[in-house]
Amino acid sequence: MQLTLTPQEQEVLSGAVKSAISDLGTEVGHTDNQAMRQDLQKRKKVLLAVLDRLKSTV
């Protein structure tokens, strides 16, 4: 899939992804359930990769 964004859209999306990454970090820290913790860590890893890709297109 290919997505074309304006610079403003890219900036807003990057901010939203950063916020989600931060929230997931907090959730991971407060989660005792190991399976849920692993799922949250996987999601965070995916979002970090997305953020990296967003940054590389600037």
C-alpha cells in the first residue's frame, strides 16, 4: 500500500504516532498480564517502525 501525504498531514500523523508510542509505553509499564504486555510491545515496535518511515520521507 502506498499513501501520499502533504507535509502538514505527515507532521500531524507523526505527532499522533509519537503520542500513541508514549501511551503504549505507559500501558506496558502498568500491565501485569504477560500476554497483554507482549501484545502492547509488538504494537509499540510496529509504531516505531512507522514513525521511522515517516521521518525518512521528510
